[in-house]
Amino acid sequence: MAAKSVRERRPDWFVFTDIDRRGASRTVPMEVLSLGFARTGTASMQMALTILGYPTYHTSRIVTNPPDADLWSEAIEAKYTRHDTDSLDRRFWDALLGHVSAISDVPAASFHEELRAAYSDVKCILVEREVESWYKSWHDVQIRAFGNVMFKIVGAIKPGFVGRQYRLLDAGVCRGIIGASTTAELEAKSRAVYLAHNERVKATIPSDRLLLYTLGSGWQPLCDFLGKPIPNEPFPNINETAMINEYVQAFITIGLTKTLRRWSLYALPAVAIGLAWWYATST
């Protein structure tokens, strides 16, 4: 039997919306912050928390609702460029994340201090991986995407869809969170940023509010920490590297297809007019 495509495994990653969350309000309480850096099982944790009843925000939500990228870009600029987080108050997070009860993955995990200031009662989870194992996965996905020429090209010709995502990856995650403007800098700085993130989480969150979760531990420690019954299904185990690389390619293809369709609306009439003019002048 052929392996299922990413669209078959995660159909929610292909339900696109165009919601501007500016001015929105909170509709569900914020309860859980899963603060593992990207490439630490964040998609598996998103699914696990969703199964436990927490609507969970993951980077995939930025892709499926492109206007979110603008708000994340503003947040990253405020924290990492201007070093002024006064605007990142509860009203900001209620607007951007008011429809979810939990978060997983960057960029959200990189704002754990701001989120905890807004939601002091949240419980936090940190998943760590051995740094070289983590770096290989990070390199195979994020650094590969950063250097993806087709991603850049389609982002330039489709700025409102693919372009938003590439700008967030480039100016936001790479230049902002990592502090790198080239592939070489990304490779040189990523490990230190990853380790510093983990240490900062452990240093600033009280031990009774933080679960240090080990991948492969199953439901028991997570459910004990959150006070939830153990579900009658296996703990999610997603091969994120393969799936996300497939998703990036599918996303680029969707953006390119939309662009070609839009261009065809103008190109076909132009060709028809040109042929008519040629026929008229030649006869």
C-alpha cells in the first residue's frame, strides 16, 4: 500500500482561510504552552493536545491563514529588532491566539515570556532533543527551505500567499529569532539559539508549571501533568521532516498554480486580441 500523502494525513493543513485577526477577542481560555523549539516533535504535540481537548496553534496555522503572518512579523520585529515588547500585551495575544487554548512550535514558542505575562495560569511543556540530532532535522527543513530558490521566486510573484510565508521565514525566524541573514550564518548560529531557548525556558518557568517531556514517553506524563484521562488511542508520532518538506513543496505548487491561473485571465484575452490584430492586418 502506498504511503499516504501529507494532504491525506493532515487535511487540516490544506483548509485555507483569509481571516484578519486584528481586533479579535478571546473565545476560549489559553491553558497550555508547548515550548519546544521547531523540530522537537511540535506537530505530534499539536495533535496530542488537540486530542486532549485543547485547540492548538501550530506554524501550519500561519500557512493556512496567511494574514496571521503579518501579525507574527510585527511581533518578531517588536521583540528582536526594536527590543520593545510593550505592544505585545494581552490584547495583542487575545487577537492573534484568542481562538486557541494551546500553542506549539515557533514562532509562538519564542514568545513564552510575553505569553506567560499575559496568561499567568498556563501550564508549560518543554521537549528537548540532543543538539546534533535536532540540528540535522532543523537543517533538513528550515535551512533547506530558507535556501529554496523556487520558494523565493514564487514568494516574489505571489506576495500575498507564498510571499508572506517566505518573508516570515526570512526576516522573522532566520534574521529575527536566529539573527542570521545568510545560510552560513544560520548554520553557525542555530545550535546556540536552540540551546539558549531551552535554558531560558527552564530558568524562567517554575518547576511546578513546567513539564520536561521526553519524546516517546507516551500519554502518561502529559496526561498526569494536565489532569486529563489517557485517550484510547496511540500517542501521535509524526515524521515531521518528511511531511513538512512534502508540505512545503505542495504549498509552493499551490501558490504557483494560483499565479498561473491569475495570469491566464490576462494572457488569454491578450493573445486573442493579438491574433485578431495579426489576422486583420495580414488580410
